[in-house]
Amino acid sequence: MPTFLVTDRLALRPFSEADVDHLLDLDNDPEVMRFINGGRPTTREAVRAESLPRFLRHYPCIDNRAFWAAEERTTKEFLGWFVFRPLDDHSSAVVELGYRLGRAAWGRGHATEGSRALIHKGFSELGVERVVANTMTANARSRRVMEKAGLTYVRTFFEEWPDIIEGSELGDVEYELTRADWQLSTRS
């Protein structure tokens, strides 16, 4: 399968039907899903019917997909995934950055490494003008990755979610990085 992006330790490749078990394992780890759905398990049917079609979708404005399976570069071990998704189907100006990695990859800098590489590719090759990312206010690890990747806090907001999970009363946070700020940071 062709690789979309390679870093020192990661290879980001397109998803395929063969990734159902990887996604099922990832989405059934209560700690991985703690700030997504409160740690509730998912089913194989949900992965096949809901997750995989999103991951296989083509975005014409970037002439590619937006979800990438993250593998350890040398061992090919599945670590999780990254998303770099245009918010408008017809424009790559604003993209959403996200990641979901298994616990074995936590604390090793993989989320930051993959995020920085996607941001670089977006600003240097894909015509991106602004990268945004959201997480629960309580998700300190994810917020730290956003900050280490160069994004800055924009706001705290509150939305109605179908399920109340621990920490949701604190709301969600939005972070961003503009092309102009990224260019300034790469010069220093």
C-alpha cells in the first residue's frame, strides 16, 4: 500500500478493508476512548459501517484521503491514526487535525511527530491556510500534543453531546495554527 507520509519513526498510509481489526482493537480500549465516548466499546459492525467509510473517503480539494493509518516505520506495527481533513469539501484552506493512538504509542512523541509532519505537508504542499484541532478541556495529553505541534489555544466552547462523559462539564477547547504563524516559527 502506498505511503502518504514518512517521518523518522512513522509511516502514514491509506486505510483499507484489512484494517477493521486494528480499528476495532483501538476503539475497544477504554483508556483510548475515555475522552471520545467515555470508554464504551464499539462493535465490528460499527467500524465497518461508520468508521471505515469515513476513513476511505476521497477529498477532491486535496486529491486524497484525510484519514491515515499510523504505523511504526521499521516494524509496521499499527499505532493508530491521524486525520487531516478539510472542513469544506471544496477548499483545503482550513483543515482539522486529529489523532487516535493506542496506549503503546503514548508518551513517546508519536502524536506530536505525526502532527508536525502533517502540518508541514499541509502548509507546504496542500494549500492549507489554517489548521484547527479540538478536544475536551479535560484531555490534558491531547492539548499538550497540540501545543507541541505549534497550535495555540483559541477558545473554550460548550456543545450538546449525546452522552455525558467525565470531564464534559468543562467543555471543549479549540486550537489553531495559521500558515503565517507556521512560517514565522519555521524561520526561528
